[in-house]
Amino acid sequence: MTTRRKFVLISGAALATTALPRFASAQAWPARPIRAIVPFSPGSTIDIIGRIVLEPLSAALSQNIVVENRGGAGGSIGSALVAKAEPDGYTILIHASAHSAAPAAYPKAPYHAGRDFSGVVLFGSVPNVTVISPAKGIKSLKELIEAGRKGSLTFASAGVGSATHWAAERLLLSAKVKAVHVPFRGGPEALTEVATGRVDFMSIGVSSGLPFIRTGRLIPLAVSTLKRSSALPDVPTTTEAGYPDSDYTFWNGMLVPVKTPRAIVNRLHAEMQKVLKLPSVIEKFKPQGIEPMPLKPAEIDALIAKEIKNNIAIVKAAGLKFN
């Protein structure tokens, strides 16, 4: 055997040995509890939906899944934590479409939404609903926009770059109206301020807004989806109300650090597909107005890449300024 031949064989063996630990760990996964980071407050839309699916996923994997709420900065604080985590399948991110807004809203963030994560599964899309306090005396989206033309409006959000922020900005851009953004740490805090009338309106996920709507503390003016929500069938869409290109897709799903072994990504995807078909999960999703988004991991990555470009374009078109 030549020296070169020996070198090739030894090198190949060394590479195979190096790859074995990661492959073996992927095969044995999960061997301990999994940490699920939710980058928004407890009671937020993504927190509610995440907990619905994580309980049966935990049972399917025969491992505990510990939920940690790491809210702040439109979800970027929790996302940064996951981006820096060991890519071993034991830290997952439960996020929403705010994820693809991060490069536009937080250009100096210590991670990149498109390059540092791999999509696993989308739980579905949730309609955002524009809500206002009854005390404001406004009963339609048109009346809200007219009020903005005559004076100043304020709108609340779950943080700069969150889905609640982006949905409102798309509506305002379509209506050609300005409003002062008042960001909060999470959706529940923002909803409370709108319900009291201290902030004029907000575009919140139906999951979080329904309790306020059902008790009469908030009036729903329009939903941001292209078709009406099954949770609020009598509420028009923003496009029906006369504002084209004001729709916003508020998806919710699971991501992992980009170097997570594909075997783990594929296992998570497969198990989650089963979870999303469970009658108990479907029943819990119904009141939330969640619409299925059955995308494969590669398709999720492509969607996020496309949304990142679109969101940067929105920032430029609307003249938004971020630090």
C-alpha cells in the first residue's frame, strides 16, 4: 500500500470517528429534557399556541419539555439565546412571523434570522385582529383611519418588530396614515393598555384578543387575513374594509439552531405532524382561528428568507426608523 493510500484511509477513518459522536447523539435523542424558549410573555398568542402543542409532543418524545418565557425586544432576546445554544436538539425556539422581521427591526442583533436557524414546523397562521376600547366610540376600521387623518393616533404592540407591530404598520402603510407606536414587553400588557383607553388601538393575535373581545372590553374592527376568521366570522378583513395589501400572515412555529443534526430536525418535524393531527389539538386550535400551514423544513426556510426581504422593503417604504 502506498503512503498516499495509507493517508487517505487514515484521514477517512479520522473523519468518520469525528462524525460518530454527533451521529450517535442524534440517534439517541432525546435522552434528557428539552428546553423550549418562547420569546414573549406568558399569555401571548405564541405562548398559548406553543403550550398546546408542546404537551403532546413531550408525550410523543417521552421527555419533559420545559417552557421558558424570555420576552423583550420583539422576540429578539429569546431568539439570540437559542441562536447561541448548542445545536444538539435540546434547545428549541417557539416563535412567530416576528422572527423574519428581526433583520429589519434589529439590524444590529447578535444573530441573523435567516442564517442562524433552521425551520422545523409551522403550527399554523393566526389572524391578527385590530381592536379598540368601546370608550373611544369607534365602531369600524374606516372610522379609526378617519380619526387618524383628523388627529394623532397611538397603537400598542408586543415590542418593536413583533407580529403585532408589523400587522399595524402594514395597515397604516396601506391607509396612508401615521400613528405613534407604543411598544410593550408582551401582548397581554399591550392589550391591557388598549382596553383602558390609554393607547388607542392594536393589532393582536386572535388567541390573545378573544378573552377581551368576549367580555366586551375591546371591540374588533378587522382581521388581517385575506379571508375572514372562523373565530370572528362577523368581523371583516382589512382588505374588505378597503385597504389593499394590508394583510399580514402571522405564522407560529418551531425553529432550532442551524447546525442541529438533520436527523433531529426530521424527527421533530415528523412528530409535530402527528401532534397537529391529534383531535385534542385540533379542538383546542378551533377557538384560536388557527389555519394550517403544512410546510416542510426547507419550505419554511424559504418563506423566512422571502419575508426578511419583504420586511426590509416595508421599513423603507414606510420610512420607519430603528436603532
